[in-house]
Amino acid sequence: MKTFSNRVNAITASPTLAMNGLAKQMQEEGIDVINLGVGEPDFQTPKNISDAAIEAIQAQKTSFYTPASGLPALKQAIVENVSQRYEAAITTQNVSVTTGAKLSLYVLMQVLLNPGDTVVTAAPEWVSYVEQIKLAGGELIEVHSESSSMKLTISDLDKIKETVKLVIVNSPTNPTGQVYSKQEIQDILDWSNTHGVYVILDEIYGQLVYNGAEFTSGLQLQHLENSAMIIVDGVSKAYSMTGWRIGWTLASSEIISAMNKLLGHMTSNPTVAAQYAAIEALNGEQDTVENMRQAFEQRLNTTFEAINKINGVHVDVKPQGAFYLFPQVDEKLMKLVGVSNTVELSTEILEEAHVALPAGEGFGMPGYLRLSYAKDQDTLNEAVLRLTQFFKKYTKD
């Protein structure tokens, strides 16, 4: 019998995509499932962006290979966007465009890590960090911070006895929605510089912050060239372009060169039509981004309060960004439902209440569920009603 590599056998399928797959399968069977499990906006890609891709195709600009690290025009658009948003000066030599920000992160793990190297991030963390580190042979330390906001702190880093190669910070954070302050980012950069450690700042949700919260990019605090700071970003979340698969890495030219060498053997180049769409996303009008941000803010405010009214389910610290709630479920409530963990609970909720919610175990944090509020408010209200009715069946008023 044929066997697969130890490498692939060691990894776990993405729990968010698995839950999304189950929900879609049930929907195809005619079951009315509310899918709050996938991390993507519910808005269509703005028309001016789609039109730019169509125009590029009709102008016969998309038929052939382009540079492995991205079109020069897209790199220049990223450079100018960074200058406008953060008043930071970088060059196209500091940019590598990839087929989604996820690929940026995958390639970075391959470029930076040797077998046995230690990587640190705060739990809960995005599901794919874990498997990408594993595929590169790295060893992940998930820090369960004493901070109520579950953010990585210098105190947490100082307690680590192992030699650290890489620190990953995701701000705003998936799945908690917490935003690191300017001082918190600066402290981590200072610690990393002192200890000779790489830092990846995953800023994919940087334009989606709410209720007066301020997002700080590492680009506002430290120069890229000759630096161990690495920024990962893309158009997926802020421009509702998850399906287009365009992300990028911003780093020193030395790191970018190493990435590009690997990318040349992986994808040849990001899809050309999508690159032209991304150019328009960055250079075109930005009103749609703000409109989406305002809609997410309203949904957060309404749904946060509603979720906290369910007995035994609570979000202690209100999210400041991204589009997720990460409620904790009391152990007593899980016992009443007849489950021993939130993996079992999420399955029960899907089968009985027809609401898809990934379990916290996939994010390194058992006892929690992740709820995406990237749905219209009526759908979110119905989801909360179903969850309320589900739990009421097992509790006494």
C-alpha cells in the first residue's frame, strides 16, 4: 500500500476550512445552515477592482508569465500605499508579492527556519501558523498570556528559556480581534532586536479597526532594510478579495531575495489578472473600504452585546479589529450539553442549531468558539437566536 510522507502525515487539516466544508455540504443538502466559520468578508469585491482585472484581460496583458515576485507596477503601488498610510519609505526591493498572504507566511517559514528552531506566538493563534511552522521543522511555543486580552507581552518572552528564532505577532488578532498598541509593538521589536530574533508582524486586518482603536504598523516604528522585522499584508480582508489570492511580504532586501528564490520554484508568478485588480485596489478610490469597516463596526457592537447575553457564553474583552468574536464557553454548560470539549460542542451546534462555528482547539485555545461577524446583521441576529435556543434546551432558567 502506498504511504504519504511523514511531513504531510504530521499536519492537521485546517479546522476553519473543514467546518466551512461541512457547512457547505449541509447547505447543498437543503439544510438552512448559517456559516459563521470562515474568515472572509461577505461583501462583493468592489466593481472598480473587478473591472480592472477585466480590462487587463481584454487588453491582452494576462496571457504570459510575469516576475515571480510580482508585477513591478504592483510593487510600486504597494510602496506608494505604504508611504501614504504609514509615512514609511521602502523600495520595490523590499516587496515580494505572493499568491495570498498565506503563501507569504508559508514561504517565510521555509526561508527562516531550520529543523528544531523555536517560534513563539500568543495563543490563540491563526490555525495555519501551527502547521506551517511544523512543515518547516520548527518548534512552536504557544504562549498563554496572563493578559486578559491574550496578547504577547515582554514578560511572556522573558520567561522563555529556549533560544528563540522567530516571534509572530498578529494585530488585529485572529481570532480575538485584539489590537496591539504602539508601545506593545515597539516593546516586542526592541526585545527582538536585543535578542537577535526575527519578528513577523501579520497585519492583514490592519485597516479593519473599530470604535476609535488605533492600528500601529511596524513600518511606523522601524526601518525595513538591514532589519529582522517582516511585515505580511494583502488585499483579501480590507478589499473583500479573499478569492483573488494576492498578498505580500515587506522585509529587508536580503530576506526578499531569499523568498523570491523559493517562489520561483513554487508558483512562477501570482495570477496576473489578480495582480492588476490589486493595483486598482491600492490606487483606486478607498470609500468602499471605509464603508465595509463601518458595517463591521456596527455588527461588532450589536453582536458582542447579544452573545454576552447567552448564559454560560461570554467574551470578556471586546474586540477592536478584524471580524471575529472568540467567546468562552463555561465547562458547566458543556457538561449540561453532554460534551467534553468545544470540538464536540461545535459539532453539536452545527447538527442541532445549524450554525457553523470552529472550535477553539484549532486556535490553540480549548474551551472557546470562533464566531465571524462578517455577515449581515439579520443573519447574525438569527444565528444568536439559534445559539440561545440551543443552550436553553440544556439549562434551567
